[in-house]
Amino acid sequence: MARFGHPVPVLLVGALLSAGIACTSPAPTTAPAPAAGAGKPKVDRLLVAMPAPATEGNNPNAELDPLTVYQLRPMLEWLVGYSPEGAFEPMLATEWKVDPDGKGLAFKLRQGVPFHGDAGTFSAQDVVYAWEQITRTESTHPHAAAHRVVKVEVVNEHEVVFRLPQPNAEYLNQLSRQSGGFAITSKRDAAALGQEVTMATRPLASTGPYQFKARETGRFISFTRAPGKHYRAAPDFPDLELRWVREASTRLASLLSGEIHATVLPQDLTPEAESKGFKVLQGPISAQRTFLTFYGVYLRNGADVSQGYVHNDVALADVRVRKALNRAIDRAAINKAFFRGKAEPMYIDKMPRKAPYFNPAWEQNFQREYGYEVEAAKALLAEAGYRPGNPLKLRMRMETLPDYGGSEDIQEAIAGMWRAVGVETEMVTIQASEFRPVNDRLGWKDLVSISATSNFDIQGWRVYNSSVPPRSSLEHHDLDPLVRELLQTMDEKRQNELLRKLGDTAFPLHTNVPLFWLPAEIIIDPKVIQAWPYPGSVSRIFSHFDTIKAVLQ
């Protein structure tokens, strides 16, 4: 194996893996405790409000996913950290290295790290336990399939090697704080609970600077600072509570009254908070994207695209329909109404404008291909066979996204624009517990859903436009082989070539509805919070609670 070296940003991991280079870094970013005599925080308990996660759970690897694990992030740690600046860094692994063929990923583990409570000390057996949980048959984690083909080899109590059947350009990310999968919890603690970990128990013990305190399903989860000196961080606030508050207006009222100290708000409510002295903090990485996904176009066998599609009666399988839906949307009006014009135009949902593979032609041709034009949208629908006597019928899955409090308003606005061109759009609520099983058996037809995630381009193509599990959104026979090749490509130059080719192929196919690149914003009470360094590129922007700096008194 190669020698140990230095970490790099997410987008360069493929190049690093292909060279067989190893990774370490300087000491992780810390949030030191206030110096003696420097005062104490103005409040002992920091209160952060956000919409509730779609699923609540106590076992992060079996019950949660990258979009819901934020509820346990204050207490969790991973093998690989992710700094507020957006770079991989050591966490529970102090070093890692990759075989030149990309099939072996070795970690040296941090020694002497205690789990919360009386749950023992972190070791290689806890890494194995995390793998066992995320790969168990009933695990709902979307990365489960990727981990099931991997074997974890224990070298000794402080070294493990992940053996991959083939190179995987995503795998390091899937073990990291950025992704939120493969959280490390205590095997000893699971045994001590003596039963299946459910909502009737408590979360499995981990090693973060906060530990679990209390929970009330549907209302809140709270944490307290772990005793003793943490190896990485010392949170300023002794206690932290995450409150689930769905209504943006209620979150604003709670912020103004001092009941909470930080939250997210839609852009139409942000000015009122700012006018009352509250402050907007932005993550430095503009990688948050929002778009609409199409469900129902599933390849019968992605490994053999000649076998066609599962459903032959799905309107969204027709590119004219997808193009009409795009051309019916007034993105400028949505940007002005909901984001005060701060959102950046999105030309392809996984392709940031500054990326090396970005094709300027996508921007140049966007207005012609995707631009708002009601009559063009109507003509495309008519050409596809949908007229007043035979309207296109869709369902819009209504979701409240924790990052962006106005997500339901945006969906309603888009549904109204679609109705204006003759599309019968039914707005429905589908719980995650219902949605996932139907999607797993490829059962949805003509369903549209909003998404807001951080950007990792390789992962985005796999998740949203390929038949590689977990299957999600529109699949296409021209895209699937390219995605599969990309996933096994470790050379950065070749990765960029494939990403450009994927974009060129997908652009005229209207594989989804690109909306905006959004600033990752959190609204804080500056009388309580001095700073909150966070990257803004973690799925669900709420992260790095241990870096929050308190105003001292």
C-alpha cells in the first residue's frame, strides 16, 4: 500500500485514489472551551429550531439516512471528518491509504477515545459493528447496497481495511461526516441494551463532543456536553436542544421572542428577522441545490439497457412531457418571490458552473431549451397527446425541507404554473415509511418530488439518474452505462470527461427540473451566538454544532 499523505477536497478524491496516495491532515478544526476567566455563555442551553426529520430513529446506520441523520449529528462521529471549509480531515481515523488498484482502503484508528456513558473505548470492533448495522437486511440506509459488497478486515484493534470488489469513486465520501453514513456507535452499548434499538430505547452511544440527554418524538431531541476533555472539540454551550417546528412563521416568532437562538427561514421572512437584529450566516461552499425529481421511469435491468423499462404507461417517459414541464416554470419569478433573487440559476442539477467539466453551452442554450414560455409548453404537451379533453395528470409529493422553510410554497407555485398549461397536478403527502417500499419495488408512476441536497457530483448521478441502488428519479438507457463507468473511474481526468459527457447527454433529455443553487443560510441570535463555522455542503445544512461560538458574559 502507499504511504500516508494529506487529504483533499471531495471533488479530487478520485485522483488521489487512482494514485494510491494516502490521507492524513493537520489537527482537525476545534472549538476550544472558553479560557479561564473569559466568562460563560449567555445561555447554558442553545435552542435550534428546524422542521422535523422525515424519520426519527436511534440507530443511525439502520434507521436513518444522509437527509435525516442531522437529528443525531451533535453526538455522532465518523472515521473521516469534514471541515467547515469543506475538506476531508481525520476524525476517528487518524490516517488512511488506498491500494493502487483502488480496491483496498486502510485506516489507522484513533486510540483511547471513550464512548458516551459506560460503553467502552472505540476500537476496530466498533467499525465492524457499524458495517453490520448498515448492511443488515432491514436497514433502510440508501448506502446499504454499496457497503454490502465490501468486507471489513480487522488487522488489529487499531487498524482496519475495507476490501472492495471493484474501485468505487464514492466510497471514502460514504464513510465520512460529509455524507453522514457509517456513523460509529458502540458495539458494547448495543449489547448492553439487550434488545433491538428502537424509539423506545435511547440512541446508541457514540463519541461526539455532545451526548444524548432526552427526546420527545415529534417535538425535540436534546444533548449535553460529554464529560471530560474531548480529543477534538469542546463545545461552548453546555446543552443543546434541536426543536422540530414545521411552520416557518412559528420559527420566526420563536426567534423574535427569544424562545430559540437559531433556525432556517424562507427568504420572504428573513428580512423581518434581519430588521430586528438577527444575523444570517452563510456556509462558504455554494453547493446546496434544489430541483424537482421525476419518478416512474425505471430501467427493467440497468446492467442490460436493451431490456427496456418497467412501466410502458408513464407520461414522464416522454421527453416532450418533461420539456413541457420545464418550460412551464417561471424560475425568475420563483427566485424573486422566495429567494429575494439570491439563488443562482441551475443548468444541470449536479454540475456547478465553476466545475472543470462544466460546458458553457448548457448555459448558452438554457433559455431555448428550458426557458419559461407558456405557449411552447402547451404545444409540447399537445404534441405528446395531452390536450384539454385528455390532460396530463401528475402527483406532486409535498415535502417540508429542513434547509429551506419555503419548500412547500415553492411546490405549490410550480403546481400552479403547471395547471396554467393544462396539467392536472394533485398535491399529496407521502410519508417516508410509505414512499421507500414503493420506490424499492419500482412502483411509482408520474410522481414529482422536490429535492434539496449538497453537491457531490459522482454520487448525484448515481442516486438521481441511474439504476444503481438506491434507485431514485428518472433512469435512462443513454445515461446508465456512463454512470456505471464513472463509479469505477479513479482517474480525475477521465472522471471529468465522463461528467461532461453525462451533462451533454442529459441536457436535452430533461431528466429532472433544475431550479437553483441556493446559499446555505442559518439565522442566528447574535446576542447568543458569536459565530457558527459550517461548510454548507453537508446534506441538510445543520452540522458542526461543536464549532458554534458563544457570546460570553
